[in-house]
Amino acid sequence: MNVNMFKAGDDILQDVYQSCKDRLPAVEELPLPPSFTWGTATAAYQVEGGAFQDGKGKSIWDTFTHLDPSRTNGENGDIACDHYNRMVEDVVLMASYGVDVYRFSIAWARILPLGGRGDPINEKGIAFYNNLIDCLLEHNIEPVVTLYHWDVPQGLYDRYGAFLDTTEFREDFEHFARLCFSRFGDRVRRWITFNEPYIISIFGHHSGVLAPGRSSATGGDSRTEPWRVGHTIILAHTAAVQAYATDFQPTQKGDISIVLNGHFYEPWDAASEEHRVAAQRRLEFYIGWFGDPIFLGKDYPAPMRAQLGSRLPEFTSEELDLLRRSAPINSFYGMNHYTTKYARGLPDPPAEDDCTGNVEEGPTNSEGKTMGPLSGMSWLRVTPAGFRKLLNWVWDRYRRPIVVTENGCPCPGESQMTKEQALDDQFRIRYFGLYLDAISRAIYDDGVKVEGYYVWSLMDNFEWSAGYGPRYGITHVDFTTLVRTPKQSAKYLQDSFNKRRATSLR
């Protein structure tokens, strides 16, 4: 790292890279299996643009960003990275990086502008995704397709509140999924139903900081709606999984599952049974909420039932039977993970709108020790040891091969850097290297089955409520000219995976 690239007196950026150099441990470049796949990930609203092009309908994010622009720093995804019009360029770029996989999402409102099972299909939207899939395959890149990454059609929200009507949403989502399976499934071998249902439920319907922006302060009900929304997602996921397994999988030979996000949690005081239990409870409220019904075919975790009571919906006997029959079809566990936090159990009874399991989470423990160096996001610290522990926790609980479907970080101060400075992203390189070493240890030392790793993200993009501030990409995007430029991390990943897979232990 050449710190002299910074202008004289640029103390903040000097300190950032001194921190990178001094506080992060060295990367060991530990081996990975030869069959291990790597790729990049994006989401439709964050990169596509073309918000109103070729017949696309509105999504809740189109409404959310335009109705009150202050919620997203005055920015929106109308143009974003213009991937809709620059798709071939982006696929060629990925091919130059040597990726095995591209994980992307389908904008529901691009192929069904109004969203519903009785609504017209937009063939121009279908054509875009057909062209994308074909282009990827021509460049030897496997498409991994997410059906839902937060952008439900506004038409469904207007009709019945989208997730708030379980029956209607489940039927409309199954229709959308079947349309995708029938039009794209001859070439897609891996499907993901929902991306991060925890975020949809909590940030969309509890705090309201993400679309559709519901909370008790904005006409919603933070005590009950998150749990209703989560219940709807589980049943909609199961409907899509059953449809795929029954009518498409026998001929298309693909697989299907869901992506769950989750931090790992260490106890605020490791010597305290109270805080050890609190850390486990936080994981169950975060991951077990969706993981237990979907992968184990059983009811919600007991700590959720105990705290939430009647606010947590009940599964009918028929729904539980369907969950049990569907669980084996979910053949892999999609993991989005970024960081680890401390969890402190609270002494007082939980508030009715608590969604954490009556836990306070943060970066510092009872002894004042801070969890890892800070990245360019206030909540994201570099904690590869926690990542390894989470891989073990998920494997021990669900016994599914794990695919890391998102992992990455923005560099400290990156949003204030010049392009030249941002391209030399040594902090991100170190982050990737340490987290890949953690995967190697989980595989070879702990016996965890991890099959792949997709970095977040292919390129800088629209980061939801943070707008275009944080830059997670391994490709720099100039949001004025939309010119793409590879960062050093793109080259690092290509070289690192080549080396790691060539030195596999078995």
C-alpha cells in the first residue's frame, strides 16, 4: 500500500490505511477445495436502473425513494449502475475476473408490472433476463437467481399490503416463481426464493427505515407486523419450493433454497451464563426464526414463542406438515454475513415491540474490548473468527451445505476518496483474505461443508437507505459517467482463488 498517494495533510485517510496496516492480521491464503466456487452478487434495484423503461412497473422501492427522498440521502435507483443497458459490458467484466458464478435478482415488476397472478406479463422484461442468462453462459459463468430481493411490485402493496395478506401474497409469489421457472429454468440450476427475510420483516415493517417504511410511527404496528410478514415469507417460500420440486425440478435438475442473513453474537460477558444464553437467543431470533421452519420443518424457536406469545403467528397442522415435507427440498443454506457483535441480556422484561430477544447488541464487551477494526460502515467490523463460528453454528443446526451468498465491506473513508485512492482497496483485500481463511479452517479443521463464496458486490451501487455513499464493489463506478474500473480487490480475488484451489488439502 502506497500511503504517499494521499495528498499532504489528508490525515483521515492516512489514519485509515495505517489502521489497515497495523490492526488487521496477516492473510495466510489457506487452501480451499478444487470444486469450491466463487462469484459476485448484486440485486436488481441496486444496479439495474431502467426504472421505468420497456414497460417495467413500480416497485415499493421506486415509491419509497421518490415519496420522501430524505430517507435515502435524496438518491434513488432510477439509473443506479444502468446495468439494464450495460449488461453485456458487465458480464464481460466478470469474465475478465474469472468468476464462476453471478448471483443476481429478478425485478418482479419488470416481468409482471402489476405483480399479480391475473396481471399481464411484460415480454420485454422477460427478454432482458433471457439475454442476461444466455450471455453469462456464453462466458462460462453460472447464473444463480434470486426471485425476491426487496422490490415487491407497488401494485400488490396497493391492493392488499403485500406481505400483510398471507394468502394473497403466497399465491401471487408462487405465480411469479412459476413464471420464472418456466421461462428461465432450462438454463438456471440454482434458485433462491427470498433474500434476507429478516431485513424485509424488521427493517421494512418494524423500524420502517427500508421500504415499504412501516412502523408504529407510520401507520403500521411494530409489535405484530414483523412476525406476520415473516410468517408470510416462510409460507410463500414453501409454496414456491413445492411448485419447483413437483413441476420443474424433475426435468430441469436444479436446486432451490433461501438466503438468510445473520451476524454472529458473542456474549457481552463470557463468564456470565445470562449473557451466554442471551447470545444464543439473539441468534435464534435472527436466524432460527426462518431457519427452523424452513430447514428443520418445525415451529419457531422456543425463546420466540416464550417472549412473543400470541403476537407470533401459529402454523396450522396442514402448514406444519407442508413444512416437514418441504424441508429436505431446501438443499443448501444461503448465508449472507458481514460481521460479529456482542450480545448483552437485559434485566428488565422486554418491550412489546422488542425484536431482538430482549438483547442489547454492540461492538464492545463488559471489559471494554472492541470487536475488530471498523470498516466504512458503522456497524461492520472485521471479525473473521466470528464468521467461522457462525459457519459452525449453522452447519451444526441445519446440516446443509453452505453457500456464502454475500460477504464484503466498504473501506474506511472510501466514500470520500478520489477514484485513484479507492481503486487501491487494501482494507477490502485484507477483509476478503481473512474471511476466506476462516472458511478454510471451518472446512478442514471443523468439518463444515462450505461450497461457495459470492462477494458483495460486483460493483459500487445504490446501498438502500444509505444511497450512493458506501462503496462495497470490487469494481469502482463513477456515478456521473457510469464508467466501471476494476479495483485491486478484483485482481486479488482471482489470484487468491486460483492459488487456494490449487493447494487444496484434499
